[in-house]
Amino acid sequence: MSQAFVEVQGLRKFFDLGNKRVLKAVNDISFSIRKGETLGLVGESGCGKSTASRTIIRLYEPTAGQVLLDGTDVTKLSKAKMKAYRRKMQMIFQDPYASLNPRMTILDIVGEALDIHGLAGSLTERKRKVEELLEMVGLNAEHASRYPHEFSGGQRQRIGITRALAVKPEFLILDEPISALDVSIQAQIINLMIDLQKKMNLTYLFVAHDLSMVKYMSDRVAVMYLGKIVEMAPSEELYANPQHPYTQALLSAIPVPDPDLEAKKERIVLSGDLPSPLNPPSGCPFRTRCPAAMPQCAEKMPEFKETKPGHGVACHLHN
């Protein structure tokens, strides 16, 4: 195993809501990503995936923990030093309609990144670089003079990708980049991201809730529940041999293309809703919905342990 390029250690992000109420959105997560690898981060809405990704890139300041990028702890960097690291890590946002300024042309939206980091010596060079980037993601050079409202959702997401790539980053966080797009467009965007990763040797954290797409794109997958990572394994291993009851329930919901197999498949339906991170259950956060919950699950948080090399799970059933 090559050395980790991105390391997240004991990361926490709590929000103080006043009146002694604290929302524990991300509660002590740790993982690493090797250079050129894609780690998928999955879980249902409200589990803390997007908060974790925004804290890693320091759009939110972490409550505790470390984020190491190529050996440097970016959580300790001053604002001035952080600017240089912004070039190394970028984010592609979920909503291509909300993440682009409607008053700016595409030339200025993408060119703004070049301006901030001083990557274009003249307006002519700036325009040339933006046009080259647009063509690299499958758009035309003449699109640079248009505004976001003149594009479809898939085209807008390509513009978001162009903006992220403008500064030649090494690490990209993809925060549910296809969930707001038509199904027919989703595969095009995912295949584009895979092609760009190979061409530019990019490292990805792919945040999503579409489990079949995560399997297609990710080398390894981490499963998150109520601010914690409950299972992590290589993609094929996780889908073939899920060990946490929550992972098993998630995977049972993936439709199978064969009608006969789909009819025979046993669906695991979880009772109740995701508990509030304002008042999480004692012990294991999943115990209130777990079909295999035991008395000790209410008393003690299960440790995250490897059941086999590379496959870790936080569950008393396996500890």
C-alpha cells in the first residue's frame, strides 16, 4: 500500500446552537486516501457527509482533529498559508444551479480562480486558458462569453468542474456532483471525472448516496451514520461482504436489473428515522434502528476494528 496522500484523523465538527444545545454533525471520523485513489463516502441524508467534506477543505473550521494533505496539517495553517493549499484541494458542489454566479460570464467564473492565484499573466492568456479548460471537459471555447442560465444542468456541472480544475489541484472533493442532474446525464459526468482523474493523476473523495454509482467509481468505500464511520472496505469487498447491519440495509435497497433476482432478493427495512445529532443515542448510534441490537450496544460505543485486512467495522457483533 502506497503512502496516504490525504489523512483525516479524529475529525469533529460541532455546531453550538445556544441554550446548551450542540449539534454533533461530524463526531470523530478517521480515514486516509492514497494518491490517485477514489474514496466513496456514503450514507443517508443527514448523516454528516457534506459537513465532513466542507470541514476537510476548511469551508467549516473543525472543532477538533487533523486533516493532513501530503503530510501538512491544513487545519493549523494561517489564512495566508492556506491560500497556497487552496490550489491543491478543490471542491465540486452538489447544485450546479446555486454554485455559479448568475451575473458573471463563464470566462469570469473560471478566470476568477486564475486571478486569485496569479496563474495568468495577461487577459489574453487568461482567456486562452479558460477556453482550453472548457474544451477539456467537453464544452466549446465560445461558451466562455455566455452566462450560467444559458446552459443545461449537465453543462453547468461541467463548468463547475472547469472552475475546480483551473488551479490544477491534486485533491478534489466531489460533494454529490450528480444528484441534481437527470439520470441520462449522470453517467456522462461520472465518466468525465474518471477520465480526468487518469489524465491529471487526481485524488478524489466522492460523497454520494447513490450506492451503485459509488461502486462504479470508488476504489474504497466508507459508510457514515450519524456523524461516524461505521464500516470501510475496498469497493468490491464491501458490496460482496457487508458486515455492519446498516451497510447491509443500504445495499439491500439497490435494485437488481434481473426481475427474477429482484423478486427473490430480501429487502432489509429499517424501523424509525435517523436520530437527531442534537440528541444521539447512547452507545452505538445505530442501535435504535438495528435489528441485531444487544444490551451492550446501549452501554458502549463499538470500536472501529479490522475484521480482515483493509475491511474495518464498528459493531459489537464483530468485536
